[in-house]
Amino acid sequence: MQTWFITGTSTGFGRLLTERLLARGDRVAATLRTPSALDDLVAQYGDRLWVDRLDVTDAGSVKAVVDRAFSALGTIDVVVNNAGYGVFASVEEASDEQIERVVETNLLGSIRVARAALPHLRSQGGGRILQVSTAGGQTTYPNFAYYHASKWGVEGFAETLAAEVRPFGIDVTIVEPGATPTGFGAGLDRAPVMPEYDATPAGDVRRALADGAFPLPNDPARIAQAMIDLVDSGEAPLRLPLGSDTWRDVRASLVARLAEHDAAREVAHSVVAG
């Protein structure tokens, strides 16, 4: 039996992970903004499910909730940074408030949870952090600039964190799901549309989402199970791409970036002193 701490458990991957882990006998510390959303699981699984309210944008409460979870459950084997928020708008359309919220949730919220967990993980001699990102943590799509900004940022944070905490027996894996029907798309925050962007790639993506042409090829239950299987395997890759679209789009982005990088070799070396 393992013990997991998971943020954002009301819906999507967080809820699926919680359900599957409890069903197989694990313990879960589930955090979410509306704890009553898990009342059915509390009734079914009793004290194997520990629930607390957590909004990761509330900087003052994150450490207190994480501390309470470790105090109540003792050793926590896996911390899953899953809570997320998305803004669907072109760069010019989004409001300052939307920009701040996506950075507060996806980037700063993840940092806060990881920092709060680290002293506990070190003192217990190790553990794992699964940082849920997205294909959009390595590549980009129109209308998701601020979501990408938060996810590219959190991937840089998690990659650095992985190197720093490996000596303490703490493993970090960045999980990169592709487009998946979890309800996340329906919950995207939007902004008033500017007609100037109608005939641009931003307008094309907007129409594709509106008419159902934007593909969602991945199975959310299989993604949740792949995360569990990774932990069970004992392996700890830095990144875990999940989805045919993730594999295709991230690879294309990396190949294009490497080609541009290689093409700049001469100019890069031209500025070396001496």
C-alpha cells in the first residue's frame, strides 16, 4: 500500500487517480477547492481517504495543508501536482486577471506545493513528485500563450528541482498528457473575441474547438493508469509523454528547435572573446 498526496481532485486526472488508487487499496490525501465533491468517496473508503480544502493560489494555506497531510498520514510516497487552470485567448485578448490566475495556479501553485512537501520528503528519506504538465509544456498552439507560459515555466522549475533533490532519494517526473476529454476544455476561461484575429491561426483554432474538429485522441483513464504504472515500476524518467499527439507534436517541436540551434552555430561561436 502506498500513500499519495494529490491536488485538484474534484475532476479530471486528479479524480481518476484518486478513484483508482483507493480501489486498489492505497491511501490518498486529496485536496481540492470544494471538499464536498469527494463525499461519495469518503463514504465508500473511510479513513483511507483524507480530504482537505486547498486553493493553490492561496499562498498562505499551501504549507499548512501539506503539513497537516503528512502529520495525519505519516509517510507520503507520491506527491502529484495536478491542480490546473487554462485561459483560451490570444495574447492581446486575455485580461490581466486571467494572466495572473493562470500563472498563480499552474506555476506558482505547483512551486508552493513542491516546496511545502520537500522538507517532509527529505526527512522521511525520499519519495516522488509527479508534476502534471502537458504537451503544451514543450510545444505551442495558438490561443494558449499564457497556459504555455505557465507550463513551460513549471517544466523548467521541475527539471531543476529533479537535479537538486535526487541526492535525497526524491524523484521528479514531468507528466505530459496530450489533448484528452477530461472536461478541461469546457472549463477553459475565455476572453471577449477580437475580430482582428478571426483570419489568423488563433481564429482557426477557436473555430476548431467550437465545431468539435479539434481532436481529443487520448483516454483519460489510461493516462491516469499510466501514471500509477510508472510509480509501480520504480522507474523515474524526467518526462513522461502520454498521448499520440504529445509524442508527435513535441517531437516535431524539438526537431525544429534543434535544426534552428544547429544553424546558429557559426554566429554563436562568433561572439566568444578572443
